[in-house]
Amino acid sequence: MKLIFASQNLGKVKEVKGIFLNTPFEIVSLYDLGNNINVKETGSTFSENAFLKAKAVYDIYKEPVIADDSGLMIEQLNGKPGVFSARYAGENCSYRDNNLKVISELRNLPEPHRAKFVCVSLFLDGNEKIETIGELVGVIIKEERGSGGFGYDPIFIPDGFSKTIAELSFEEKNKISHRAKSFNKLKNILIEKFFC
Ligand code: IMP
């Protein structure tokens, strides 16, 4: 069964294709479809933004869609960057710009800098919407370490680890991440719904 993944983020596409590997689902990304639609994330929650992305893509293809919205929430910054994670240092900023902004905002605050990644993932077809959530808790460190993953991975150490996510292998990240937790729940619900 084909599921269109409504994302332009290559890091996410790789992770989500890995999660749905060896299942009855074929994940087709917007890249695979040659579609560079850019949905404005005007919602105030991860859930609203995930729905906006899924709906925009469903309206074009009228086929089952999955989408997600995710971000980093830092306790000492009252949950920021939150839904602004992708553009925290400004429109068109780089992952590094965002990391440096976070590091500088935390510089004078006491450690540990507790934080969590959150991912809301969503299935949408003509009949229903199914939503799941996953979280990964840990701490933010003072400098970037590692070159794997994407986004805030180089400054985030998950609880129980001594490495940043960017220092973990692709497979290690995809076992523990907020996105893996959320999409694994969604995957199991969809298998039950369509194949049991
Ligand atoms: P989205 O595409 O609107 O969900 O934006 C998510 C943003 O949150 C990304 O651009 C990253 O800045 C951050 N983010 C989400 N998931 C991750 C992750 O797995 N690692 C690092 N950063 C992430």
C-alpha cells in the first residue's frame, strides 16, 4: 500500500523510509514525486502543523498521506524553539545557525539544560485522521559534536547515552528517536487497520 510522505526534509524521509522498511507500506516522498510544494506552517502546535502538511498533500493527490511535525523543546527556554525549531534563527537559516542560537541562549543558565524532542505523526485519507506522538528526552550541550543526523542532533545527548545523536549511527538514532517512536506507533495502527 502506497503512503505519500508529506515532507521536504531529506533527513526525515530517510528515517521514515527506514521505519517502514519490510512492511506492506511503500513510502513515496515528495522528492520521489518531483513535487516541491512548501506548506506554510502557520499552526501553533505540532499537531496543527502536521495536519496542515498532510491536508495540503492529500488535496493534491487524493491518496493516503502521512506527515509529521517535530521540534525541540528546552525547559529553561519555556519550551522554545518548539514549533519554530526549523526557523529559530530566522527564515532560511542553517541547522548550525539554530544550534549556535540555542547554545548562546543557554550559556549563562545553570546545567543541565533539560530538553526533549517531540514528533507528532499523522495519517490522513478521505475517511479519517490518525495521530500518534513520540518523545525523546535528554540534555543540550555547549558545543556541536558529530556529523550524523540533522538539525539539533549535534547538541543533544539523549538520557542514558554519552554521545550526541549526531555521533550515533543511523540505525541507533532510528531505534530511539522521537520520530521512530511516533511512526512505529502509527505503523502498527495502520498494519492492524489495513492488513489484519
Ligand atoms: P519540521 O519539518 O517543521 O517538523 O521541522 C522540524 C525541525 O525541528 C527541524 O528542522 C529541526 O530543526 C528540528 N528537528 C526535528 N526532528 C529532529 C531530529 O530528529 N533531530 C534534530 N532536529 C530535529
